Amino acid sequence: MSRRKVHQARRGWTPMARAEVVPLSADRIAAIEALGADTALLAELAAAEMWRNEHYLAVVTRREDGSVSELSIRRADRKAVHDWRDFQRIKSEVAGAEVEAFELYPAESRLMDTANQYMIWCLPPGETIPAGYMGPRNVMDANTVPGAVQRPLPEDWR
């Protein structure tokens, strides 16, 4: 077994759990304001929730009805690695299994790229994005389709 496969097998998954929010320091607030942040953004940051496990940290913003509107996800080690399956789990655990969400690759004029952090925007429960695969759930384990490359499914995805 390759070193990468051994790492993935040992890695496992611990569900995301609510974590204590560490308030922004005065220096951090000043630095954010110096970059052009307004009071609305600072208020949003102050009201956000934190969720984490041993691999990821997610800053969660909610709508007035309590549903999740935004997930800002980063790895705990701050490395620039994006794992779709992990992000799907985070979305399902924090926002809900049947909530649809999306990442946006914006016009360059609206680009926000300040850290190894990934933004996912969640639709209100019950709403769907009119794009994407419209069939029933379909996940494949490794070596299921000849010629396709896929890693093994975690036991709880089968």
C-alpha cells in the first residue's frame, strides 16, 4: 500500500463539532479594517460560529431563521488542499444532508483570495440549484468502473 493510501486509511473522520470562538484581537480588527472591511463584515465575523474536527475548521454564518448561509472552511494545518468528499461531509454535518451548496469561481474583479480558505454558500433548506447531476445518489467505490480512478469509499458512505 502506498504511503498516501496508508495516511488516508489512518486518517479516518471525526464529525464536526461546535467549537469555542476566539474573539478577534484589537490588532486583528485594525488590520481587517485597514484592508477595507466595513462594520457589517466585522459584525458578521463576531456573530459567526466555529465548528471543527482534527482536520478542518469551519466558520459558519447563519440566516435569521437559523439555517446555514455560508461555510468558510480551512484545514487545521492551513495547507492549501481541497478534498471534495471532506467538504461534502462538512456541508452535510453542519448545514444539513439535504441542503444544497456551491463554491463560486468569480470574475477576477470580485476575487477574494487571502488565505487557504474555501467558501461554500448554502441555499435555504428545500431549495435546489438548477444545475448539476439530477439523478438519484450515485457513488462509486474504487475499481468499480473499469478505467475510472477513484479512491475507496469510507464505510459510512456505502
